Amino acid sequence: MGLTGGIASGKSIVADRLAELGAAVVDTDLVAREQTAPGTPAVEEIAGEFGANLVARNGALDRAGLREKVFAEPHARKRLEAILHPRIRRAAWERARTTPGSYLVMVIPLLAETGFTAGIDRVLVIDAPRELQMERLRARDGVTGKLARAIIAAQASRRQRRALANDIILNDGSIEALRAQAKNLHLLYLGGIKARNREKR
């Protein structure tokens, strides 16, 4: 199953709750960070494409600087995606094969944008009003309103994500309510797995 949603929509909270309940969770954001750790081929390629000034002396990527650059220049974002996305997909599926759980949840923030749907048989969308996304993003990352708007505008619209969804959680309330909705879906997924297993007998 693919779990997706706009930035600051609550994906991580839902993913963490499903992991607590026994799902095998692979977060492609975490995979991306590993793929861009100091000394990795991806960092070397990024430096060659966007400038060595985006890599510190210790080899660490200047993530904030890179983000500002790619969201200011749409073509730059496409070039970055061409470097990272194939690496992230390969590493994510490798991890999925060794992550135990009652069912697989692949957290793919840009599922709608990248078409990362191969192997995904169900899509869960975490949805949130744009105003709440802006508020949460600015509070969480300390970005300016201008950058927050640019990041959200670069992503798929709520309508586009909802069109892909088998299941939708609207996150416009408390964390407790969000976690409760995640548990309800977990029970639904387990029921579906049991039903399919009975059909195979």
C-alpha cells in the first residue's frame, strides 16, 4: 500500500501509528536522506549539477540551500528528481523485502507527482486544508510564507491526490483523532487480509 499526502499533512503521524500496530513501514523520505548522506554518489552528482557550494567541507548536503534553489527554479527540481528518484525507488523496495509486518506501507510523499505506483495495490491519502498545511509547515520548518506557498504549489493538488485514493484521512483536527483514524484503517486492512487468506484456502 502507498501512503501519501501533501507536505505537513500528517503522513508521518499516520505511518508511525500503523507501524506501532504492526505494519511494515518504509518511508521514502528516510530512504532519500540515506541516499544523500555525506560521501554518497548522489551528493557528488548533486554537487556537480548544482554547485559545490551546496556541500559542506564534511560532505554534508546543504538541504535548506538546495530546497530554496529547486523550488525557485522548476527546471532545477526536475534535474534533482532525475538524480534522486531512481535511487530512492531501488533502495525503498530493497528495504521493503526485509521489513517484517502484517502488511506493507510505502510512504511516498510525491506518489501523485512521480507516478511511483508500480507494486502499489492500494493508496491511502492523508489530506489537510491548504491553510493548515501552511501553518504547520511554517511552524515545523521555520520557512517563510513565500517558500511555504512555493513548496505547496509545486506539489499535486488535493483533488489530484484524492483521485488516486482508495482511502482518505482528513487531518483537520487533533493528533489523537488522526491516530484513531489510522487505527480504524489498520483494522480494515487486517480484515481484508484475513478475507483474502480465506478465499485462497
